[in-house]
Amino acid sequence: MTQKFRAKTDGISWREVDDEVVILDLETSKYLSLNGSAAVLWLALQKPVGVDGLAAELASRFELDEATARTDAEAFVEDCRGRDLIEAA
């Protein structure tokens, strides 16, 4: 079974503003602004989803080939994990 992730609900606050997502890490008081494909992926992470699901979302929304979409989705998940913004679902 593929590992699924979701956005954390504790310790962060976020809002969708226009075509952008702004995230506040409440513990570090750091803001992160996501636009374009990153905003799409963040919104997808509001429910449990695996890298394959994220890649499929990118591929369909931005007309990417499967390999590029997967690479981008994996990089996004790793970046979010490093910032402690997502958790295993």
C-alpha cells in the first residue's frame, strides 16, 4: 500500500488567498507562500493522499508528463516533511 500524507492541523494555520496559499507555522512564526502547482498540491493534502494521487493532480492540472509530475510531487512532499507541515495519514 502506498503511504498517504495529509496537511497537519496542529501547529499551523493556512489560508487560500486568490491563487495562492499562505501558511503560518505557529511554533516558529514563519510564513510560507505557495503558488501555482505548490498551492494545488497543498489543497490536495487536505485529505489523505499519496504521491501517486498528487502526481495525477499535477499531470491533469498542468498537462505534465507522468515522470515530471511524480518527481515534482515527491519533491513537494519531502519539502513539506522537512518543514513539519504534513504527516502520515
